[in-house]
Amino acid sequence: MKTQFYIKFGIIIAVIGICFYLFYPPEKKLKKGLDLQGGIHVVLEIEKEKIEEKSISDLTERALEIIRNRVDALGVTEPVIQKEGTNRIIIDLPGVKNPEKAIDIIGKTALLEFKLVIDDENLYKQALEGNVPEGYELLYLKEKDERGIYRETQPLLLKSQPELTGKYIVDAYVGYDRTGFPDVNLVLDKEGAKIFEEVTEKNIGKRLAIVLDGVIKSAPQIRERIPEGKAVITGKFTMDEARELAIVLRSGALPAKLNIIYQEVIGPSLGKESVQKGFKASLYGAIIVLIFMIFYYLYFGLLADFALTLNILILLGIVAGIKGVLTLPGIAGIALTCGMAVDANILIFERIREELKAGKSPKASVDAGFHRAWAAIIDSNITTLITGLVLFIFGEGVIKGFGLTLSIGIIANLFTAVFVTKVIVDWIIINRKIERLRI
Amino acid sequence: MELIKTTNFNFMGKRKFFYFFSLLIIIFGIPFMIIRGEKNFGVDFVGGDLINIEFNQKIDVANLRKTIAQENIGSFTVQELGTEGKNYIIRLPQKTSDLVLERLKNNFGENFIIKGKSIISPSMSISLRKKAIKAFLIGLIGILIYLTIRFEFKFAVGAVVALFHDILVVLSILVMTGKQIDGMVIAALLTIIGYSVNDTVVVFDRIRENARKTRTTDYIALFNKSINETLSRTILTGLTTIFVVLCLFFFGGESLHTFSFCLLLGIVFGTYSSIFIASAIVVDWLKRSSVRLKI
């Protein structure tokens, strides 16, 4: 009997410890949603007209590359860029300083250019010192380092006037060279082919930089005159690098418009206000519930309060543990959990009272109370869980956060209100040999 | 302490009156919905622009309206937040926010900041609407299936009708009080569904228990007994939840205002509907049915 209690208490203490570890300190471990820290949320849609269904997914892929490139340039710390459905892209940029500018940059048409790299030592030195000569520009080449992180490596001096732009590109795809290394094949249209032939003829030996939205993606050397608009870019590419370069090239030929169909700007002051007020309101709500329970059920109320506190602890621990995002409705969800979490305990306690009234002994009443309330607790919690999960799965943005906290709250509730309180009540009744139960 | 001692109310005897009462609210709400049309919905669901601006001093609302009207953008609304006359939410037609902000800058100079801004295109609002409806349907179907398994089909239908009732009543009251239905309201409505079904299930559970014990066919008495036995729990849980929601309403700031208002209504009507809609429908159905209750 005793060892059983020790095991149960051990489980409870372990859960408390783990959850505390997971979310403490909350400022660091709990990720705040956009609505709480300010930032922008943008949904882009690829205009569908005239594009075959099959190619839309590929188009979105290319558009994603463009957007990633632009967001990188903005220097936002934890951007979220993801594809939704076949033709939408969701972008979350927390804590952006200048939202208007960021949206402008994201929404503009992609610009892919081919620019000649200038090798003149003197001009290059001059440019590095800050005197970029007229008609030239100094741009950085972004390369992946060994760990796959993009780094700006050496700057290159380019002729400002592009030799060719992305609008002449028909296609770009990954192939293999004779030694089996991946390479990138580029196909230009008729007009582009003519320009490209001229450029390559005049500049054999020089490097031609591929520039997407002002960032050099690659700067291959021109080996020979390339007629017919079919170029092959070789290098010691890995498969991923080759694929990425092909996407960059294709992105320049994006035959579709990116439309901003949803944009939301949350100023930092609004976010701060929401956190403070939401937190304050939730705290007040929790305190009232805690006091009410003691007032109404005395020692049993204390027990319910312990369960409730544990419930919130577990909830925060799990949210932090699964890297969930805390939104304002999410905080409201936690507060609401407080109100609804005591329900299980109320069900049990009311049942114990009924059993006592029916003349049962304290031990028998407690057992019957927990036992009989069980069906109601399970059924009512599962039905609530169904709606919580629906909100989490089908909800958008902030509502998702609400569904998450609500669902986790209910699961935590089943553990605390039923298991934890039962262990403690049993332990007290057995050890203290209680004759009369005040509830 | 014990607030509710043993009670013996004849809840089921008054069910016809409460059917009528609920119907009345919904019937009053419908004309409001029709008259207000698109204005019922927040920009999330019909598209449009929304800006939240705060001035550094109190300004005249009429002046603000006049300034915006100069832009000739069609219908717009200005809603004051708080009581200081500084913070406003302005709802504008599609893609007019930049024009209006420009105009405001010309008129009020640098005396205000943009706290928030949303621009929602029609195609986005359509998909948000679809998502909301999908969420409701899936949630309701999930509940219907679960309750059919755990109880009986009649009970599942009773609970789901009660949920429809809750949504309709809360929406009617929202519309009558001039509130807008937006994403947060949808989240609140789904929470209400969760709460209401939770409450209903507790009553049903007691009915199931008593039915197994007594094997009675006097359904009215069976239901009344079960509702009375669970009444004290029903009220206590309602109270604790209402405490929290009231705190959200009074201290949670503007962003949670409509949300918590909705929840408040939902808890009251969700509790009410467990007794007077969900249980009442099951009683009426059982009385007319030749098949005995078997759960």
C-alpha cells in the first residue's frame, strides 16, 4: 500500500519538476505570438488565371524562394515563411521595425538580373573603400557555409547595367555533367538567346553574376560563346545547391503575379498592451476561482486549488515543450481553463456530499464520489476536447493558439483533477483515519 | 458552504414556455441580421481594411469622421476604444487605408501612431469564412458521433440542437447589440459549444445513471430528478467560469472585449440550453417514441 503511494507521489513530483523546467523562465521559453509581440502577418496568393493546376505548386515553390530571399534581406529574427494549400504563402515577421517598408519589399515583383563582374583591381579596391565608381555597384555573394547557413562572403564589383533580365528565361532545371556532378541547365527564349550569345561572345573568361533582388546568388565564369540560348552552369554543386540555383533562375521567370490578400500589422505598443491586460485579467480570474473554491469546499477547496495550479503549470510546460505559440486568445484559453478545470473537482466534491448525505462513511463516500463522477468527467471533457482540437486544426493564426491551450488544458485537467486529487485524498483518509468529513 | 440544497424544481414541466422564449430571441435577431447585412461581419469575413490609431491627445470624433469622409471612399465606421477619446478603430472599404492614412497625416500631422492595421481581400475573406463553417460542422459532427456512441442517438441530437440554439441566440444578441462577427467571435462560439456540450453531458450522464437504476418510463420525473441532482454542480461550475470571463471582460482590454462578452452569453445560455433545450427535446422525443429508453 505504502509503496504504491510513494510511486504515485513520485509521478506527481516528477511531472511538476519537468513542467517547471520546460517553461521556466517563461520570458525565454514561451514563444509569444505575433499579436503579443507585434509584427506583420502577410498572406500572398499566386494569381491563378491561365496557369495550369499542375504548375501552380511549382510556381508557389519558386515564389517561396523569392520571398525567402527578400525576408533574409530584412534581417528579421524568427520569420515564418510557409506554403499553404497550393497557391498561398504565409509570412509571419515578428518585431519588424518598419512594417510598411517590409510589406512593400515582400510584395514587389521579383527581379532577376545577369550582371558582369568587373575584375579591375584598382576599381575594386576603390569600391571597397567606399568609392563605388559611377555605373558600377558592389554586391555581396551569399553562400552557404559548411553548416548550411547563408553567409555574405566576398563582395563583387558589378556593372550596374544588367546584361540580361529574368524575363527572357524559359526554364531552368538540374542535370548532370559528364563526371556525374549535378549542373544547372538554363533555357532562354529567342530574343534572350540572341542577347546572351552576344554577351558571352564579348566576355569570355569573365564572370556573370546571377542577381536576385539585389543579392548575388551565383557568379559563374563564361567559358565560351553560348548560342541558341542553352547554357549550362557547372560548379561543384551538391544536388541541393543545384536545385536551389535552378529555382532562383526560374523565379526570375515567374509568369504570375503575387497578390497580398491579407496583411495585418500589429504595432509593438498594441502587443505589449495585450500581454499586460490579458495577463492581468487571467490572473485576477484565477485568484477569484482559487479563493472561491477554498471558501466553498474548505480543505477540499485547497486540494482543488492545488490541482488547478498544477494544471496551469502542466499547461505552460507542455506549450513551451512542444514550442507552441502563446497568443492573446491563448492566454484567455488558459484563464478559461481555470474556470472549467475546477469543474471536474466540483463534480467529484458534489458527488461526495451526496454520498455523505446518503449516510455512507467518509472513505466509502470519497471512493463513490470519484468513481461515480468519472463517467461524467470523461464524457464532458472529451466533447470539449473535440471542439478544442477542431479550433487547433482548422483555426487560423491566433485562434490556433487558443485551440492549443484549450486542448492541452483539458488533457492536463484529467490528470490533475482526477489522479492527483485522488492520490492526496486517499493518503489523508488512510493516514489520518478520518471519522468525519467536512466538505 | 452549500449554496444549493436539495431542490425539486419541475424543469421539464415548463419546457414549452422556454422553447417559446428561445425562439423569440432568435426571431428578433433575424431581422437585425438581414438589415445589417455585411455590417454583421468583421473585415475577416467580408474583406476590407481596418486601422487602429492612437492620437497623443483627445480629438473630436466628428472631426475625424469629416476628415475621412473627404476621401470619398464610401461607407466607413469609426469606433472609439476606451474612454479617453484617443484610440480609434476605423473600418474602411477595400484598399483605402493608405489613402485615408495619408489624409489623416495631412490633417493631424504626426500626432498619432498606427497601432495596428489589417487589409483583407475578398478572396482571403471567402476562405476564412469557409474555414469557419468547416470548423463548426466538423466540431458538431464529432460531438454527434461521440454522444451517439456514449448515449443514444436521441441524446446526441438533443445536444447538437441545443448547440445550434446557443450559437443562434448568442449571434442574435451580438447583432442586436451592434457587435461584429469576426475571427475572435468564431473562437468564442466554438468555446461556447465546448462549454455547453460539457454541461449537457453532465446532465445526460446523471439521466443515464438514474435510468439504469430505476428503469422507469416516467421520463419527465426521471429528467427532473437528474437535473435537480446536478443543479448545484451546474451552477457552481457556471459561476467559476463566469468569474473568469468577467475578469477578461473588465480587465482584458479591447482585444478581448467582444470575445469575453460572447463567452458570458454563451455560458448563461449554454447552461440554460442543457436543461431547457437538450434535455427537453430528448424528453419530448422519448414520450412520442414507442421504443423504451435503453442506455
